[in-house]
Amino acid sequence: THRVPFYGRHQAGIATPAQDRLAFAAFDITAVDVQDVQVMLGTWAAAASQLTKGLQVGAVEVSPDRPPIDTGEALGLSPANLTITVGFGPSLFDDRFGLAAKRPAALAPIPALPGDTLDPQRSGGDLCVQACADDPQVAFHAIRNFARLARGTAVMRWSQLGFGRTSSTSRSQDTPRNLMGFKDGTNNIKDEDTDELDRFVWVGRETDQPWMRGGSYVVARRIRMLIESWDTDFLSDQEKVFGRYKDSGAPLTGKHEFDTVRLAAARAGKPVIDANAHIRLAAPESNGGKKLLRRGYSYTDGIDPDTGLLDAGLFFIAFQQDPRTQFVPIQRRLGGSDLLNEYIRHTGSGVWACPPGVSAAGDWWGKSLF
Ligand code: HEM
């Protein structure tokens, strides 16, 4: 049916098998009255329930004398497994709306991390909306209509399109390749790993904010790849950077993609997987056992006018129970000495609290927060 249910205990678009396309947007609230925010979130939830069924936003159009409510470009297209996932940024909990006491401790702004070259115009935002679908027009249509419904209450701060998934989040999926040509998502949390989802992804009783139970925190990082430079690197060095073979995706200590990574294995006193290889530094063994659910997308935004080089890379998205003990320490380690750093630049960043799922018509994101 190509339909992912919108209502549920958890928001769709997190453990949902990663769709092929992404349209992501961060919004800033312009309204001063918290009721306007509530009304907008309610309107968005009603719209999301329609869109994820492949229906238009709003009632059937009747009046030729006003603009149509739905912009129309998804008419006749399948829902394409559309999911719409909404998150609240730390800035939503400042003094404006009286929500300061409701801010979860885990929703702390991401601190400065080694190697950061962040553009404030591609970072932050009071709200985020992640639309994923197997059809790019369906994903874009959702974001465009959300922006329209937000008019007068919130404005889009920045947005990012992703043209291909760079992770698998289900054992039913093949592992896709990122723009460096490597399989990405091999050692990811999969939706079948319900135990790991509870331990690392879904917020549980440990939270200081009951309204977040069943939710998750998302960190997005726009990571530009220095593609031209990467493309001049020898194959053996590319494989050393990740600690995996390019063709098979197998760890350098194994033969097949899903072989266990043996970080301790050494050859003539030197580790087979380099001391600064990406999969060593990112591995749970190097990070107090912590894991992330990665759900990123490849992007390209044309040519960098300053250099004439491609502006392309990975729009990294990761869901987790607490960024303070998951994304932040992992990225601090990677940003320090990952061999990959020679070929990447982090250019955008954001963190948002994604509340639990919308339960039914009349409910909306974070209703129990306000
Ligand atoms: C693993 C690519 C950034 C966390 C991998 C793998 C590749 C890869 C090819 C091995 C296959 C797999 O297990 O999925 C990249 C690229 C990046 C990037 C190209 C930037 C452009 C990041 C960042 C983080 C991260 C920013 C987190 C802060 C991980 C983790 C693993 C992994 C946790 C699994 C390690 C393991 O347990 O074996 N990445 N990655 N990656 N990456 Fe990245």
C-alpha cells in the first residue's frame, strides 16, 4: 500500500525502514502567543494524517475565488511511504512561551566540537520537520505545505533535500552506498532490534520530562565531503580511513559485510583496523557501549561559488535517547582524530526533541507539553 501509519506510540520516520528521499526543514516561530504555536501544530498534525495517506491538505477545493489549500503537486501520486517527523529545538524553551521548566535536560544545545565549521544559516531552529518518502515530490510537497500552513506563525529558517538514503534501518533493506562509494549503515541499529531501540533510541523513564517518554532526540549535521580530493586517494587508503573494504563493505578483519568487526586484531604489532579509522572511533567499544540510529541522506547543492568544487556530502541524521551521552561524545572523538576528517567539513548542525507519536485525530506533537 506504500503507506506508513501516521498515528502511533512513536513517531514514524525514526525506526521506519529508511525511505529513499528526504526533505528536511527547520522553522523559527514568529508568533508571540503560545496559542498560535498550538494551533499550528494541530493544523500540521491534521495535515500529516492526510498527506501520509496520499490525500491533499484541507477539504476538497470548492471555491475558484481563493487559492487552493493544497498546492497540488502530489495529486495522483502514491503516499510513497511518506513519514513526517517533528522536533522541538532548545530555543523553543527560551523565555518566549513560558516553556523553560519543560525543557528536557537532554535537549541541551550541541557544544562546540573539534573541527566545526558551522554556518549559522544552516543550523538550529525552533522546530524541525523531517519528511521522508520514496518519491522526492511527495517529500517536498509535505514540507512546502507545512511552510504554507505555518504562515503568520513560523517561517522556514533553512532546508535541506536529500536524494538518496545512506543508511539501512531494517534487515529487510540492502545497505546503500554514500557519496564516497562505501556501504553505509552496516552496523546500524535496525527496527528489528527492539531491545536496542529501547536502550539507545526511545526516551524512557530516565527522562526528567514525562512528556518526552516514547520520543527521541534527533541530531542533524550537514557534512560536506571534499569529493575531488577523496577521488584522488588510493583505494587502500580509502579503505584504511573507514576500516572496511570498499567493494564488499566487510571490515578489514573479515570477508563479508556483516562479519564482526575485530578491533583488537593486530598484524605485526599494528592494528588491522587503524587506530584512527572511522569505524574504530565510532564503535560502541570506543564510546562506553553507546550506539546511534543513523538515518542520513546524500545531498548535493551544486557548485561552491568560492572554489568551483562540488558542494555535496552527507546530511547526517541520528536518533538517540540522550545526545549528551551519545552524539556529542562520539563526535568529539571523531572530530579529534578520525582519518575521515581530511575529507569532510561539518557545515550545519541542529538538535531537536521529537516527542512521542501523535495518538489519534485531535492529538498533536507535544500536546502534553503545552
Ligand atoms: C559507521 C561513513 C559521519 C557514526 C560508518 C561506516 C561508514 C560511515 C562507511 C561503516 C558502515 C556502517 O557500519 O555503517 C560516514 C561518513 C560520514 C560519517 C561518510 C561523514 C561524511 C559520522 C558521524 C557519526 C558517525 C558524524 C557520529 C557522530 C558512525 C557509527 C558507525 C559508523 C556509530 C558504526 C560503527 C560500528 O559500530 O562499527 N560511517 N560516517 N559517522 N559511523 Fe559514520
